[in-house]
Amino acid sequence: MHHMDSNDETPIVTLDEDSTWGYLDSAAVGRLATALGEQPDIFPVNFHATDGRIMLRSGEGTKLSELAVNSRVAFEADGHTDADGWSVVAKGTARILVSFHEIEAADQLP
């Protein structure tokens, strides 16, 4: 994750992992990047970041179809203030929630 401050001599500052989760809390929309064969896709998504996981809800469609074939994904969210901006990029493996317990717990998230 990078934190950019226009007043610093060093324009890009890399923050620690704990800070990145705090920044994700302040963003409402992120982008989920998937790839199927040679064809990458990127989707705007509402999300909730908690306990080292990024949760998002999706209906049937391209995102779920691509995740069923290739679960490796990238996720990006960003934001800014008048003074600076930030961007968090996460890479990992997507997993579709199927158990009743997991789905019920996810439904309680904001």
C-alpha cells in the first residue's frame, strides 16, 4: 500500500499491513480483478474488510463464472483527502461462501 503526500520530499510512503486494513475501512468501493485465460476483467464492487479478509457480495454472472475457473484475484481500493491520497492492492485467492454458517455471518456485516 502506498500513501502519497504532496508536502513530503518523498512522494510515496509504504505503510505497514495493519495500516492498510485501516485505510480499507474508509473506502466504500473497490475493484476486483479476475483473469480467465488471456482475458483479464475488472469489476467495481462494494466490500467489507475484516479479520484479514475482503468480503463482497455478487449475484450470478461473469465474476462468479470466472472465479469458478481461476480463483486467483487482485483487489484494489483507494481514496484521498485534500492533502494526500492512498491506494491498497491485495492479491490472493477468492472463495465463494457456500455453508449456511458462513453466509449467515457475512449477512451480518455492514
